[in-house]
Amino acid sequence: MAESSAIEKDTRAVLDAALRVCGSRAQARTWFHNEPLGVFDNQTAEQLVATGRSENLLRYLRSLEAGWLG
């Protein structure tokens, strides 16, 4: 059960960061579930969170928020 709550916590953190980049909660959720990320071997954010890569994903989102163009 602890693993599930950790995933839920990480999901919330990633969605909050994605909201700042995407501009709306609906767009952030769509991105989280559906957008393959080339920089992460075309995995979605949801897949990355499930495999314990939330910190990498949060760093990526912070770089986008800061204006990184890649």
C-alpha cells in the first residue's frame, strides 16, 4: 500500500508541475497520460512515474518551465 501512496504523491507533484507548463489542468492530465516523451524513450509521464522516475521527470518539467528549448 505504501508504494501506491508514493505513486499517488508523485503523480500529484508531476501534475502540479505540468500544470505550470501546460496552462490548464485538463491539458496537464492529457499530457501526463498520453504524450510520449522523446527524451525518455517515448514513455509517457504516467509510465515514468510508475517506474520510479518522477525526479527525472520533475527536473525535465522545471527546465521547460524555465524556458529550456530542446
